[in-house]
Amino acid sequence: MFYPVLFLLLLSVVGFYLNKNKSVYLSKNQKLASLPAYYGYLAFLYIFVPAIIIWLGLLIGKSFILQNYLILTLGDSLSVMNSDEINLFMSKVKNLSLGISFGNETDLEKFAAEKIISFDKIFSLLTYLVLTLSSILAFLIARKKVIPNFKSQRTVEKIVNRFIQICSLIAILITLGIFLSLVFETLNFFSYVNPLHFLFGLNWSPNKAFVIDSAETIDKDILRDAFGIIPLLGGTLLIAFLAMIVAIPLGLMSAIYLAEYAPKKIRDFSKPVIEILAGIPTVVYGFFAALVVAPKIVMLGKSMGFEVSSESALAAGLVMGVMIIPFVSSLSDDVINAVPQSLRDGSYALGATKSETIIKVILPSALPGIIGSFLLAISRAIGETMIVVMAASLQANLTINPLEPATTITTQIVTALTGDTEFDNPKTLVAFALGLTLFFITLFLNYFALKIVKKYREIYD
Amino acid sequence: MTNLIKRKKAERRFQLYGIFAVSLSLLFVLTLIVNIFSSGIGGFYKTSFLMEIHFDQKLLKLEDNPSSEQIEDASFRKLISYNFKENFSQYSKDEIKQIKKLFYRKIDKETQSYLLKNPQYLNQKVELLFTASTDIDQIHKGNFNRNIPEKQRSINNFQLGIYDQFIETGKVKKVFNKRYFTSGDSRDPESAGVASSVMGSVFTILICFLLSFPIAIFASIYLEEFAKSGKVTDLIEININNLAAVPSIIFGLLGLGILLNFFGLPRSTSLVGGMVLSFMTLPTIIVACRSSLRAVPPSIREGALALGATKNQVVFHHVLPLAMPGTLTGTIIGLARAVGETAPLLMIGMVAFIMNVPSTPLEPAVGMPAQIYLWSESAERGFIEKTSSAIILLLIFLIVVNFVSVYFRKKYEKKW
């Protein structure tokens, strides 16, 4: 798949040297407007840029062309199928052409697979041909520009500048991509389920949609209370709340101690060690929560006479809290350090002890920043996936009891989309609606947090 | 006076809270690491039994000096049951069956590979090492309590007796589990390995790096050196900040919705995984690159401009090389985070059961963290140990990478 790119790079480098050599030769007798290398770069860009665009176009268009080609060659036998059958046929034939066989293919499918193989060969040959032709054409144009008074440096720089400008637009494109993919599939989902029932429904049981699948008729009344997000939101907030109960006091107190009290040695040791917690992959926390913490909590609960579920919100929440400690502590540390020394000195001069200074002077003046860091931590907790997928329950349960099982938005997204994914039923499409909700919640929290932090910074700078 | 004592007490109390918080956090780090390491280090070893095997030519239906193809085609079932009968002749048929269960299910394949490597074994009696079954392996490593009632364990009392007999006669060995590093996933914990997932992660990160690194550098150069402040630039900045805060699973949904469904890229491949992760690392690298570009003093730029360089030459020949160390540090940190990212991989199907080690980014693959997830969901006890071992590998890799990035920063970063 990537050989054409290497091929193009080779052609472009050849073009570079041909043009450079010619301009070096020319420059012996007369003065050129730019350095010889720039004539080379010109050839490189002229060859590479259009050809790579053509290649991408061919790559994207390939499956479309293939489909039409097959329909043309097999026209009659495909015309009896409906669109679902054609899709199934296509995927089966494609697998067959890759050598994946299940041994139950019909002659027609085998014939089509052979067609695909020959098509692939012709297509890749054609790709190379087109790329070579466009390269030669581009090179000829670049070659003509190797004349003494052509300012090739300026042209090359213009192209480069345009290119890096496009690169910087990719951030916007990604956001747009996220938004569009989420919105598009969410709208699709809302054609099955009323948005109001989704946003305010108190019942989450997507398996109901599964029953409908087999009956092939979609009864909106059944779907009405199958996809209510409220229990998920409740579970998400419960687990995030538990995480915050762990992370906020520990993170904040650690930050205060390390910033104000700790000797340099302890600070230099403790800070990076606590930061390790932030670098550990979340799947490790999930494993730890599910296999170490959850059984311990169940045992502890039993010995104290409580009935604790093995997939309790508590286990996931506690472990998530540990994960977030460094997040809270490093952000709070920044804010506490940003408080001007004069405020501390003023407080000491009035006879306050260190802790009084911290509680009554430093914390209030750092409060906006600290709250900002809390909000960022909460948004982290809400968007966290692996810990809850591995340690929390799958079953929706609207509760505030941390000993009971609870599920979260992210868990349900994962459950909906792992395994077979058919994009024509609400059971899988709901993942995108949940994703959109999650996207908005985190966006909102981050926006607020940054706004608060920014406002605070303006006061002291 | 009492007031002062009270205040001093409060002061001490407050300080104690701080010490408590810090030590508790440190304790968490310690518990996590000790727990993972103590439960996972055993996964690098496996329990094996010494057993004498008579490679009888007739039972294998092989000619003299067989070629390796012939050995590969031969069935070793009969040979194995014959040897079990010989070695445990004092036991009944049923008991031999139970003894056989102490060994790894595919003992015939192991015997076969011994013969393939050493064709001279034919017609000889050789004492060889055979992998123990995962249940006995766990008992031998002490991960499983053998004193619980017989009904609750998969190994019965008779089998335990045989196992003790093996220990007494010195037939039990703990050997390095080479297969763990060379083979892909498997349904049996005895033969499951991390090779396919490590390769999957390598390809994923390679793609991620190739995509995100150049784009991030060009974008930072544009934003830092060329862009005029305006609405578009502001919009780009806001977007970069937002992307850094979007939950990783949303990027997975983007990959599923756009890359897989819209562009029809192949599912479960490292190519798509790398693309999705590159969306996530892009903001990290951009932030690092921009701040190191900003740290390059204006005198460098002015000097180059004064010598007649164009703006592009100033940036590409002078400013960018000086900003490289900082950018690379940021890139390493961003990529290290991407290596551990699991949720987006779940969305694009990189959690499949992959036995073969992938050789290109276009083959179905599974990432290292996704493999950890898969194994941890498995009910079998042997897999729990494998999971911890995989986590150890991942953590060691991350620690090494972090040290490298710190080293980079210390060595090359210039303070102006």
C-alpha cells in the first residue's frame, strides 16, 4: 500500500538532482537568481505534491471504483439482490480475494473474487503509470524554470509556507471530524429514539433493541424507555464523585505540603514519584481495581456486615481517585507557587502561623486556580474509560450507594461497540449519542476551568 | 497563652495532614508497583517436568533419517501415550490419564519440536523438559492454595500426590519462559505470548510518530513564526487546547466513524490505530514544540536575518534545530502516553484474538495495553499472571522511555 509513496519519493529525489545539476552547470557561465539547490527543491515539490494528491484520490476512490466495476461485470446476477445482500456479498468476496475462505462460497463469489484479484493488479499497475506520467509532466515544467532570472527560492518558500499553513489547520479538521462523526451518527440514532427519551429517560436496557432486531420491525414504544441516559449519568457522577473524594484532599494537601513545608530533598524525591501515578497506563489501574481492590472491598464489607457488590462503584472510584492525585497536585502546585511572596510575608508579619497563612491567605487567593484544577480533574474522571470498563458494572443502576454496582457512559460506549458492529440498529448507534454527550460535558468543564484559571492569572501578572 | 498553644497545635496538625497525604500517595505508588511486580514476575518463568521419552521409530511411522517435512507430518499421539504407559507402568489407565493432565495439552507438539531440532534422538531414550499444565504451574508458583477442599480445585488429590513425587525425585524445574516473548496470543495460558501485541504496538507507535511528528512541527512553526494573529489563528489555538482535553474514547469514536466507516480503512489494523493515536499526540507535541520555539532567543533570528537569510531560512536552518531537543522530549512523552492508551483501540477493533505476529501495519493486530485488557478479562488463573507480566513489560518500557526523555532534556537543552 505504501510502495507508491516510496516510488514517488524516489522519483522526486531523482528530479531534485537532475534539476540541481543543470543549474550548477548553468551557474558556471552566468549568475542565477537563486542557489542551485532551490531549483532542485522546486523539481522535488512539483513532482511530489500533485502526485501524492493523485495517489490519495485513487486510494479513496478505489473501493468505489471496485464496487462499480463488479456491478458492471456481474450485472445480471447482482440485480436480484437488495442492498444488504450486496454488502454481504462484497465483504465475503473481498475476504475471499485476500485468501480468507470459509469453504462455503458459491461459484459466483469465487468468480468475483478472481475478478477482484485481477482488478487489484491492473489498478496498482495503473496507479504506477499515472504517478510516473504526472511526475514526468511535472518534471518537464520544473525543468523549464531552470533559467537565470527565475527566482526559484521565492516559489519554493511560497509552497512550503502554504504547506505548513495547511498542517496547522489539521487541528481544526480533527475537531470538525469528531463533531461531524458524532453528530451524524447521533442523528441517525435519534431517528429511532426520541431525543427527549434519551436525555431524560430513567431506564437503560439497550438489550431491548436486540429483541426488536430479530422481529425486524422497530416499535418505538419499546425503545422509548430502553435508552435513558440518566442512570448512566448518575453512575458516572457517582464514580467521579468518589474519585474526587480521594483525589482532592490527598492531591491538594500533598501540593500544599510539598510547596510550603517540605525540605528540598523530600520535594525533589516525592514530586516525580507521585507523578509516576500519572504515567501509568489506565488499563493497569483497571486491572488493579478489578483484581486487587474490588475483592478486598468485598471482603472488608463482609467482615463489617455489609453486602458489597464485586463490581461496586467504590472500587472503580477509589482507584480512579488515586490515578487523579498527581493531576490535582501538580495543577494546584502551579497555582500555589504563583501566589506572590509578598502576600505570605504580609501574613507572617501580622503574626500568623504558617498553616493560618496557607488557609486564610494563600488558598483564598489561589482559589480560582484550584477550582479550575478540580474541574479539569472531574472532566478527566468523567472521560476515563478503562478503569470503569474493567472494574465497574455493565448493568445500569440509578443509585447513590457506592457499595452497589454502577455503570458509566464510557463503559456503555465500549460495550455497544465491541464485538459485531452493525450500524443499522440503535443498540450500536447509541454509542455515538453517548459520545456526543460526553464530548459536550468535558468541553463545558474544560472551558469553564480554563476561563477561571485565565481570569485568575490576569490579576497577578 | 492557651490560645498560642492551641494555634501551635493546629499548626502541627496541619503539617501532619500534609505529611499524611504525601506518604499516602507514595504508598499508593509503592503498593501498585509491588503488587504488579510480585504477581507478574513469575510469568516470565514456567514450571516444567523432566520425563524420559523413547522416540520409537515404529510408533512414529518414520523411515530412517527422516526429513523435517516427514517429522512435521508424523503424529506423535501414539508415541506420547506409549511413553506415559512406560514411565508410569504401575498406574491404571485411568490414573495415567490424570497424570497426563499435569502436562500441557499440546505435549505431542513439544515432543515433535524436540525431534525436529535433534533428529538424532530417533530410536533413543532421552530425558526432556515438558511444560506443565497451567493449573499445576500456578500451584508450583504458590499462586494457588493447594490446601482448599478437593472439590474446589481443578487438580485432585491423586494428581497432587504425583506432583509431590515429581518434586521429591527432582523432576520439577522452573525454566525461563521463552515462548512468552516469541509467540502470539493463544487460548492456552501455557503458550500465550506477547510477541504479536508488542509488534502491534510498535507498528502503531511508528505510524503515530510518522504522522504526528512532522505535522505537529510544521503546525507549530506556522503558529509561532508565520501566523498573524487573527480569527483563524485564534480558532486553531482554541482547537488545540480542546483536543488536549477530549477523552481518549472520543478519538476512538472518531476513528470508527470517519476512518473505518467513511474512508473504509481496514479494521483492527495498526494503521488505523496509529492514525487515531496521532490525533491524540498532536496537541502534546505542538505545545512542546511551540514552547521550545518561543524559548529560542531573538538574537539568533536577528543575527541570521542580518546576514541576509530569508524568513524561511531563519526558521528552518537556525531556529528549528535549536528547538529540537525540547520538541523531542515532548514527543517522547506524548508517544509514551499513546503507547499506554487502550480505549481508542477498543473502538477500532484492535482487541482481537491475534495469534500471528503481524509483519506489516496493514494486518490485524492488537496493541500491548489491549492485550492486557483481553487477558485480564479471561477467567483462567494462568492468564492473570500473564497479564501482570505484560504490565511489567509495559511499565519497564515506559520507565526507560521517560529516563531517555529526561536524559535528552538534560543533555541538549540550552538555557539562554
